[in-house]
Amino acid sequence: MNLNLKKRPHLIPCIIASSMLLGALGDWPYGYFQLLRFVVCGVGAYVAYMAYNWKKLWATWLFGIIAVLFNPLAPIHLSREIWQPIDVVCAILFVIILFILKEPK
């Protein structure tokens, strides 16, 4: 598989977001989770924007929802037990989108 940055400009942001989401399973101070919200919201919005431009509406909606879920300005407050599976699922989605979403020819 060719992971060309010109065809997949979301490569590095998605790797960072998925790494941070999996890192959230550890024991971190609250500041990490605040940073996590900013990063995941930003990357989710970026992927949604790229997907919209490339006419992949399913990915636009999916990553738009992820951006809203991790929105740091109007946070959704859930318990740690609920956030952990959400973090894992979102990390997996960010990895999957690396292989699925690319610039159309």
C-alpha cells in the first residue's frame, strides 16, 4: 500500500489522534484529556473536511460526529468507563480511514 502524503494528507494527524486515544487508556492527569479533546476534535473535523471535498459523505458524517463528541468548547461529560471504549473505537476508526480515504484520481 502506498501511503503517499500528497494523496493522504490526513496520514500524520490520524496517527497522532489514534495514538493519543489509545494513550488515554493510561493513568494521566486531567490536562492530557483536555489536550486529547482539542487534538481529536481538530483531526476529526479535518478528516471530515477532506472526506467532504473527496465526496465521501459517509466519512464526512462519521468524523463530523467524532469532532462533535470530542468538542472541547462544549464538552460531553461521561464517566471514564464509558469514555474508554469510545476512545478505542475512535482510535480504530482513525486507523481504518488511513487505508480507505485517499484523494480521488
